[in-house]
Amino acid sequence: MAILVGRQSRIIIQGITGGVGRNLAHRFLDEGSPLVAGVSPRNAGGEVAGLPVYASCYEAVAEVGATASFISVPAPHMRDAALEAIDAGIKTIVGYAEGVPMLDALHMAACAKARGACLIGPNAAGCISPGEANLSDLNGALLRQGRIGIVSKSGTLTYEVIADLNRHDLGQSTVVCLGGDPVIGTSHRDALALFEQDDDTDAIVVIGEIGGRSELDAAKFIRTMNKPVIAYIAGRHAPPGKRMGHAGALMGAPDENVPGKQGALRAAGALVVDSLFEIGDATRRILSGEKTEKPRVDA
């Protein structure tokens, strides 16, 4: 079992005839992901990697039962592509484009929520359940199937976490990279709620950064969780008023800095580490039942 994407998924790529779409199609298939088709209005009726290309998501749902979509289109077209996927009934959607206007992102996120769809992004690496299905730009060969969930804003930092977990023989159930824009569809809290209900996830690693409220909202939910959470916040030395990598990595309110988010997560009962390279050992210790930090504070 996995969250968001798995063996039972029926994946399509919107924009499959573009360079990125074609490359990802071959990678997904090489990894054994259940990619079944692509969508490209201008190239409908053709094939990519032996898969049919449809004119719309509506056709892909009707013809091959599409349930998940990776959207690889230019930023100005992302909103329309996402709204089409949502309206067609696709429930897991990854937006893979940088520079999507904030109003477009707000519209996409609101529509997804109203229709019960999970929109990851925009500007997100996506999600992957190792050994089952890839709906991301992450290289599945670097992951190991296991029982640790990861939810992160950063794809780059996620690779470091995966490598550290692998060094401790701790594989991953599902990895969810949310994207670092100011407005995103799926939050840390949303992913934590799914991991909490997943029978094949034993612990969750939360990777956050300065700016925004996602990690602070997650802390409120962590207070109610039964599964252990290990957390790391990036950006301790970022100068005030300067963006750090992601468009949303800019401190606003005082509690959006590293100490503020660390404090909220620690008070909620998460095991907070100061280095990415402590995550594997901390996860191993918490799963073995070792006392690692003060008891969780009651809500």
C-alpha cells in the first residue's frame, strides 16, 4: 500500500510530446510505473514510447481509465491543463512548471479542493512510491522500497534525505515533494494525514524551510498523530528579506523562521534535527523505541 500513487494507478502525462514529457515517459516505463497514455491536443492520435496520445484528459479517462496525471506544460498553460484534469475526474495531479502566476495557482488549488482532487504543486517534483509507481521527476533507481514516508518542499533536499535513510537500511513508502511556491495545492498537513492512515508507513520525515505557514499548520496536526515524525527546517542562515531558492522561501511573520518552526514542531511532539545528515540515525532510533526527546506536549 502507498499514498497518492501506486500499482493501481493509471498514469498519464499531459504534454507528453514535449522534450520533458517524452523523457519522463521512457523513465516511468523503464521503472515499471503504470503509465498508460499521454495528452497533447496538437498531437492527438500519435504515440510516444508506444503509448497512445489523446486530445484531452476526458478522452484519456474514457479510453484508459486515467487516475493520475503529471502535467509538463509551460507555466502559462498550467492552469488550463490542471483544470481540465480536475474536471475530467483525475484525483492525483502533479504540476511541473516554474513561474506559474500566483492567481493561477490559487485558482487551481481552490478547484482541486472543491472537487476532492490532490494537486501537488505547481512547481513540484511530484510523488513516488518506490517499486510501485513514479509520478515525479525523482530518479526511482535511487530510492528503496520501505516503510518511511517523506514530505518535503524541496526535491534536492529530498535526495539527501533518501540517501541518509538508505545508509541506515530504511526504505521509503511514498515520497511527496510539494513544491516551494507561495501557493501550493497540497500541504505538509495534507500529506501527513494520508501517511497517518497508511498501514505500510511506520514513520514520517518532514522537510520544510523558511517562509509560509505549511510547517506550522503541520505542527498542529502532529499533536493528534500516533506515528512518529522526524523534522528538519532549512534556511537557518538565510538573510532576512532574501529569498532562499524557492519563491516561497521568504520569511514573513517572525514565527516563519527556522527557530519558530522548529519550536512549533518540537512542541507538537516531532523529533527535530539540526542537520539533514541526522535524519537517518534519528529515524532508526525513534523506531527502535529509544528516548530521543521530551514527551509530546498535549494539545
